[in-house]
Amino acid sequence: MHHQYGLFVLAGFIAACAALPPPAYADGQRQSELLYQQAVQLQLHQHPIWLRLLHIDGDGQSSIISTDFFLAADRATEIDPQSELHATLRHLLDKDRGICDYPARYTWLNRHLQLPATLDLSACENFAKWASVGDLKSVSLISVSSYLGNPASTFGHVLIKFNDSTGKGKNDLFDVTVNFSARVPENESAFLYIFNGLSGAYSAGFSDRYYYTEDLVYSNSEQRDMWEYELNLSEYQMLMLVGHLWELLHQRYQYYFLKQNCGYRIAAIMEMVLEQDLIPDYQVWYAPVSLFTSLNRQVTDSGEPLVKRVQFLPSPQRQLFTRYNDLSVRQKQAFNTLALGSDKPAEVLGGLRFSQAESIEVLDSLLQYSNYKLSQAQEDGRELLRTRRQSYLRARFAYPAQNGAEVFTSKAIAAPAEGTPPLRLRLQAVEREQRQSAIKLAVAPFFYDALGRHGQDGSELIVMNLEAEYLQADDRLSLARLDLLRIQKLDLTTPAIKGENNLSWRAFAHFARPEGCASCLHFNTGGGIGRAWRLGEEGFAYFMTDLRYDADIAEARLVPSLALARSSSAHGLMLTLEHHYIPERDGNETYIGAEYRHRIGRERELVFNIEHQRQTRVSLAFAYYF
């Protein structure tokens, strides 16, 4: 009797359980499987955007080396796009708020599969706050000028900034900014830093900070100019961008200075956002400026330029120099007197009988100067600078505030991307004395020379410039020159402020074939220092003294040189005079050269060159930049 009663109760319990609705996770599993089947039919796992979301390269492997980025693989070498798609759908639907982990994957899949309406990114509190969901006005990419104090920044840098519309302040200092950089151990030696950066020994990743922290580093500490490119993105594109950056925060990549750098990684993300190719397959070298060159060529679906506006953000150093140059001669004299240490600015200004406006201009310049010097000073020199700044402030408080005064701004300088692209290909016909004709073909992955239109007047940065020559008389093709590195820094901006260094300098290392030896290739290195001057808006001149050394014949040369140049958007002209003194053989040689360039747009130019050193050479070349 009791046994029959127990069976009756057990059967009733089983029937009741069968009548209950299935658990929520079971519905999610069934739904994710149905969506997966639909995705496979649409071949979404082969879609270029899906592959870009996984950062899968042409070899089928992902460039992300972190294990926790993937849901269906333990290593990037094992990634299977279809399995990852399957795992992603399960993660989005089965896990509570799974979409918060992968907002870009969710946004893209929802566009193609119409995921359940219950999924809502606004419920992801951390992501929504970080990405300013609903309040994101626009996104900007920031081009940071080159910085020779760091090998990784020699070619510039790129930042991403979220432009919040909520008005957290009167400026954008609290906007979220995303940076991509190598993870370098503290106190790493310069040699290891360069070697590891070139060989891929460092890992790298994206990190986020407020804009003011990046501004402190790049603008105030390293004194680098910046250009903000505000992009004309749709709401969907902005959500894809910020969502994918959220997914990538603190994930790790392998880092290479020359290609897989900040510009390359951000360009790869923009390819996903814009659904456009920005990185040419043939390009074995990628400089950050190449990204902005590509963005300038893009248009939106409605035909408008992708770049909405470009705003120049001058460094404090450039602002100071511009302000100083606007002072009168007498004001500059007062400025230098006070900058050198006078602690009685009121007496100095009063003795010179400046007007109130003139005194204010000098004191405002001095305050900007003291802030600039404080940003560069070591700790043991800060106390004196603070004391001087206090004296400037006390003197400034004696004058009224200038109500309605315009904010002082520096003259806008064109961004490097507005000039010629960095990769150069040149075809040159050369005629020497005694009818020695030759054809030269040169290619360089990064070629900014003194006459180039790249926003760095007179300065040079040339890397791996390879030059082959076909000699008609010998009927053979040979290597004529290989520039490993050529750097020239002309200081055309530093005014005559006491204590400021305005020296110009250059350095180089190259292999070159000497005259009279068709099969020789000598290694040459050297450098020099001197002074440079601006001549009007488009001209400059410099005088330098170089020490040059030919390692193959152990010959050193002392070479003073003088150059006059003018470079505009349509033409370029440079005249060069050098005297070569060779101590080993007490010899002297003179070099005279003239070069004229006729520019055909931003990417092409014709170059005529005539030069004489032992013999005369005349050449005509066509150069193409891309």
C-alpha cells in the first residue's frame, strides 16, 4: 500500500516537472543555435568585418596574442572564425549581460541577425559611462608630431579621443583618450629599446586615460605639436569604434616600430569601422602619417569628406615663441632681463616707461615662459623657477584683467599629412662628363627631405633609401646607394631668448659607391652642427660644419657647408656650397649644387639637379609619393 502510494507521488512529481517551462538558459541555447545556423547560411564567419573584429591577418592568424580575447581558442594560432562566431553567439545570449564584454561584436551581429530586443547596450553601465553612449558627439584621431627623444616616436604618434557632448567642462581635458603603445620595462637601455622594438620582442596594447594626461605627456613635457582630426562618422560607426576599443583594452599584440605600431593598429580598426582598405598590401613600412593621408581621401556614404575639421594644437613651446616674436624690440629686452633673474619686474617695466598694455604683454609672456621652463626642469631647479614665477604674478596682479581679451593663439601650421606622403619612388636620368649616361631608380619607405612639403621646414628624416643605377657604358645594373638613416633638424623657430638652445644638427649613415669604382660600396657616417635662419614665409638658410667618415678607406673629412632654400606648394629651390678638407692627404675639394623642383599636386614632382665636385653632373628626375 505504501509502496503504491510512493510510486503515485513520484509519477505526479515527474509530470509536474515536465509541465514547467524550460529554464532561461535552455531558451538561450536554442536561440543561439538557430542564430548560428542563420549566420552560417549568410557566411558571416567569412565576412571581412568579422575577420577584422578578430584581427585575423592574411595568414589566417590573429595579431592579438592575449588568450582571453577569444572564446573558442586558447591561442591566436588556433583561431577558427566559424567556431569563434558560434561561441560569441552563445556568450551573448547565454551569459548574463554577455554583450557588455563584446559590444562591437554584438552591434555588428545585431545588424545582420536581429538579435533579441531584450539585449541592450545601455544596460552595460561601465561601458556606457566609458564610451559616453548617448552623449558621444564625435570621435577624433590626433596626429602627434615626431619626437627624436624616443625612437618609437621618431615618425609621429596617433591618439583616439571621444568627444563628449555633455559639457563636463569648458574644454575637452576630461574626454576619454585611447593610446596604443609598447610595454617597455622601466630603465630599459636605449640599445635594448631599439633592438627589441625592431625585432618584435615587446608586447603592446591599447590603454585609456583622460585627455589631459596625454596632453601633459605629449604637449607639455615633450613639447610636440598636435593636429586633431574630427571624423564625420555615423552613430553606427561610432558605436563600432568605441565598442571595439572597449573589447581591445589591455589585450596584447606583438609590437614592431616599423610597421605594427600605433598608426598601423589604429588604421586596422578604422578599416573595420569604415569598411574600407586603408593599409596597402605592398607597404612593408607603416608610418602614423600614412593613416591621416588615407583618411583625407575618404568620403562618407553621402559624399561628404570623412574628416570634418582639422584643428592645430600648438605645443606650449610654440605658443611661447610665437608670443615672444610678437613683442617689440624693447619688450624683448625687458623680457630677457627679467627671464635672466631680476626679481623686481615692476621696477624694470616702470623704468622703461611701458604703457599698461605693453607691460601686460611682457608679463603674460614671462608667465608662459616660466610655465614652459617648469615643465622641462629637473626637481633641483624648480624652486628658483617657482620663485621667479611668483614675482611675475605679483607684478601682473597690479594690472587689471583684460575683459573680453581674445585668447592668444599661434598661427596654424599645416599637418604633415597635408603634404607629400612619406613613401617615395624616383626615376632619374643622369648625364656626367665624357658622356657617361646613367638611369637611376630609387625607392624609400620614408622620405622627408629638406625641400619636401611635410610640415617640418628644412628638416629631414630619410630611412632605407635604396638607389639602383644602370650605367649605359657598362650595360649593367648595380646598387649605387643605400641611406640607412639621414636626420636633419633645422631650428627655424627658437627666437633669441637667453638660455634657449637654437642649434641645428644632422646625422647620417649610408653605403655609397665612390666615383671611379663601379663595383665598390663604401660605408659612410657622420654628422654636424650649425645654425639656421628663416628667410620670409617660405625660405630658409643654414650653415653647418660636418665631420664625415669613410670607413672603408679610413678617411675623415671636415665639411663646412652653406645652403639657401625656398619651398612652396608649387616650387622648390636649393643652392648648396660645401668645402671638403681631408686631413689625411691635406686635400681640399669644393662641392656646388643647385636643385629645382616643380610640384605636380601633392604626390608628383619633376626635379632638375646640377652639381659639381671633381666633375659636373646634370640630372632630370620624376618622383612619385604615395
